[in-house]
Amino acid sequence: MPTTFQKRQKEMKRQEKQKMKLERRAQKKLSEGEKGPSTDGLDELQVLDAPQILEEFMDLPDNQHPSLKR
């Protein structure tokens, strides 16, 4: 059975870890606010008003189109 001193040390360690975690979260939130939200390398999305024709499918006959394969 842990002694009172060990229990107190364990609780102090737990509180210190919690405090450090809160500080890290606050710092992360601050640094993210400065540079904006991360896009993870994704290109900016565009709104399309019509279908886009991809060049790699232009020369395929209708019966060889990838969307028709089963």
C-alpha cells in the first residue's frame, strides 16, 4: 500500500502533467491561429458549374471507358 507521501507525489505529478498538456494545447491553438488552419497539402477546392472533361479519357472509345468496366 502506498504511503501518504507517495500518494501526494503521484497526485502532484498528475497535476503537473495536466498543466503541461493544457499549456501545449494553448500554444498549439495560438500558433495555428497565426498561420491559419492546416490544409495538409491539399489544393484549394474549386466550385464547378459544369462537368470537367479530363484529358486522359478523351481518346478512349466509349466501350473502354473506365466507368463502364465491371
